[in-house]
Amino acid sequence: MANIASAEKKNRQRLRHRERNVFHLTTLRTSVKKVRAAIDAKDKKLASTALFDAVSLIDKAAQKGVIKRQNAARKVSRLTHAVNQLHA
């Protein structure tokens, strides 16, 4: 356990940041699963709306530093490509 005030503060910050990161990651994963489920069900309308929500959450996670920018870009690109394949 930390005894120095700055170390105690850093530990409190670490816990807050971890809680925030876990929240954003779980909501992001859920939204990606919804898009994938809509794609598997061949539901174009639901896939498009779920993609819109997922892209927003992915971009927010990248902006907050929860995931890296390139990771976010790759996820968005792959999901968009998969949804566009439904329309083709």
C-alpha cells in the first residue's frame, strides 16, 4: 500500500481511469457484437443503424485513449466493409 501522498493520489487516479476504460471497452464490444449479429442475420437496416452507433462509440474510445487510433480505424473499416457487402 502506498504511504506517500502523491502515490496514494496516483493510485486513486489509476482506479478511476481503469473504471472509465472498462466501461468504454465493454460498451464498444457490445455495439460491435450488435453489428456482427445484424450482419449474420442479413438485416441491412439494423446493420446500418448499429454500425452508425458502433462507429460513434469506437471514435469516442479512441479519442479518450481507451484504444489506439489505428485500432479504431481498423475496426471501423472492417465493420463498414462488412455492412457494405450486405448492400452489394
